[in-house]
Amino acid sequence: MDDVNPLLLLDYYKTTHSEQYPEGMTKIVSYYTPRMSRIAGEDELTMFGLQAFIKEYLIGSFDRNFFRRPKEEVLSEYERVIDNTLGRGIVDYGKVGRLHDLGYLPIEVKAVDEGTRVPVRVPMFEVSNTHEGFAWLVNTLETAMSCSLWHTQVSANVGYMYRRIVDEYYAMSVDDDVPRNRALGDFSMRGQESCESAVKSSAGFCLSFVNTATVPAVLYLERYYNCDCGAEPVAFGAISTEHSVMNSNYAVDGDEITMVRRLLNEIYPENGFSMVSDSYDYWNMVDVVIPECKGDILGHRGYIGVRGDSGDPVGISTETVRRLWGTFGGSVNSKGYKVLDPHVKVIYGDSITPQRAERIYSTLVGEGFACNNVLLGVGSFSMQCLEQDGVLKPFTRDTFGIAMKATYCEVGGRPVQIFKDPKTDTGNFKKSQRGMCVVYRDGSGALTYKDGYDSATIGSFEGENLLRPVFRDGKMLKEQTLQGIRGILHGGGF
């Protein structure tokens, strides 16, 4: 909703809170925190997406759809929507006019570096007001922040989860000069909730891998994370057929081999490509058609990726490697594992999960094959759901209990520590921080936090506090690059 007044990108009840806060309140400080994890073995969330949100909404949308528009137009729209849906006389519209008169967004955001793995219960970023007349604005922004960030961060976690599997098995079986960041690719766009969701999700995944089928993810990363696909490896696409291509050619030719040879010799004689191969009889393609094209394949100046798209991912992908080895052979790498002739590859992108990826790799290694014989595609299931112990666990904002809670305010010049501690919260994850927070690394290097401070005492931790200013009063104060974020996430080993 590119043309919507950003003060309307919220829950209805947020419009009423300015009247509900204590009289004389001049400041609020809130923290965005992953409060718990519903995924076994996943106790950290990847910090990512805030810089993009700031540029897209706190700067771009507020400038374009609020401050640049005539005040009367903004107020008229706001009043029309709220009066006719919430009720007349409930909301103070003066606050909207006063913000427009101010001419900038009086908000400061302090955050840990993007790419940081943040443990549950540790704040990722802090939001506060810089002008005493606009304390109400801080948590007004929560709705848009939360819905824009949680899926981006979860998808960054998904990519990181797969990357840990790749790192383990590649270290074991693959030559060290083979890039690990090309082992998997994102094929999730068509199964996402919206174009915007797909773009942000793929961008998060691309912190760990450079292969994606989601074209606009590259534009998103270039726009918001200071990179250039013409000068650096932002992300890469791949040439691939689909069933409509293979089936229409079969309908015309009466066979599959004609299209295989056409791809090799006429359409892509210089380029590697992926060919979906299970439209009719996958094993006939692997055992008969591909061997009949052996001469064409070995004379080809790229590679052909034989892609299964149905059936058991583990059994089919590993069996394909065995059969192509029998047809084409290959070499043994420096770690003693067999690698297929570079003219052929195995690609599998249907129903891949972290568990299946690990089983594919462990099966290959157990039979003496290097893991880079198979390229895996990650679809929308992995970006939106995880299977653990036979149970499907869909990803939502509550997967990591993400919330932005107010923990400190100032009323009439007096510092007040705010906290939430429900006795009915048996899991004890809704208990909030209290007062202002310092995020730091302890003696072991683990990220943790201390709370209970106010605006006077927090200053003594300025050098130690990893929550550092990134935005203030409508302007970016600090920007990160995609390359830098990948370096932080992977310890410089992207």
C-alpha cells in the first residue's frame, strides 16, 4: 500500500492511545524483542530488515504520504476513515496536525547490527521519541514494524539453518574452494502470501545463499542495503525449464530427446541450465534419454542439471547421483569424495526441508559422494513452516514471541520504569524488560542485556551498549551493506 498515510498503517486501537497515556508524559522508550522460541534448538533470531523498514516507511512513506501532502488533505483523510469506522469524537486529530506542522518524524531508533544472531529475551532495537510532544508516536509504529519485520527475520533464520547444514557437510566432503553459498537456492515466491512477503523473505534467505528465483529480491537488497548486482554477488538466478516447456515440446515432437538436444545444442550451447525431467518417466529420462545424449552433453560448454520434481526427495536425488556416476563418471576430490563430471548436475527443489537436506547429504557422504553433486531448492514450505518430530509448525510472529513493549517513560520530568509481568503467563515469556536496557557481550562473548536504567544512568554505558543510533528525526545515522551483514552473520566466511 504504497500511497497510504503511514499513520493509518496500524491497528485501530493504536489511534486512541495518545489520550490514554498518563497526563504530562513526555517520553516513551520501547524495545523490540524475540521473547521465546517455539522451535527446538533455535534460541536465536537473526537481526535483519530494520534498515529497509526505516528507509521504506519511516523515511520514504512519511515523506511521500504525510509530510509532503497538504495538511488539510492528510487531516481530512484521517478524520474520514476514523470517524466512519471507529466513531466520532474518540480520537484527538490535533496530534496529527501537530506532527505535520513539525515537519519531521521525531523518533530515534537504536539497534544492534543487522546480521547479529540475537538470543531470545535480548532486545534487538529500541524506539523512543525525541520531542516531548510526541511520546504517543513510539508505539503507534509498533504494528507496521512488527508485521514488516518478523517474516523477514524468520526467513533469515531459515537460510542460516540450511547454511549450518551445508557448512557441516561441505567441510566434510567438498573441496574448500567450492562456494558454500551456492549450495541451495530460494524457489519460494509463488507460494508466499504476497509479492512483498516473497521479496523480503528471499532477501533474508540471501544473507546465507546467493541463489534465488525471486527477481525483485535483488532490487530490494540494492535499494536498501547499499549493494550493486553489477559489481558484487548480490544474488543469482538460474536458467531452467518448467513443465509447460517440456510438455508442449513433447506434444509437438512426440518424444523427449528432441528437446534435450535442442536445449544442449541450439538454445544454450554456452550456458549451464536446469531441466525438469519428471514430466512422464523420470527414470527413463535418467537411464535412457540422458545416456543417448552423452556425446552432446560432454561436448556442451556448460552443464545440464537433471531436476526431479516429484517423489521422495532423499531417495530420488541420491539415486540420480549414483546413476549419473555410472553413465558419466567423474573425479575424486582432495577429500577423497567422488564428484560427477562437471557437465552434469543433480538438482532437486520439491519438498526440501532441513531434515531432508541433511539426510540427502549424509546419504551421499556415506556412499563416498561429495555433497556438491546435488543442488537443492528451498520452497515456500521451508519459509513458512518447519516439521519437527512429525509435527508441522507454521511460522508466525509468535514463533519467536516477537513484541515491541514500552518499558520506560517520563512524566512531568520524573523517570518511570514500566514493566509487564502477568501471573497467568505460565511460560514466563511475556514478562518484559523494566526501564531502559543495555545490550552487550559478556565475558564469554554471548549477547545479553541489563535493564532497570533511566535516561540519566543509561549514558554511563554508551561505549558498551550495542544498541546504537541508526535513525533520528527523519534521517539515517548509520547504514550497513549487504556484504557487511553477511560478514557479521557468518563470521567473515560468507
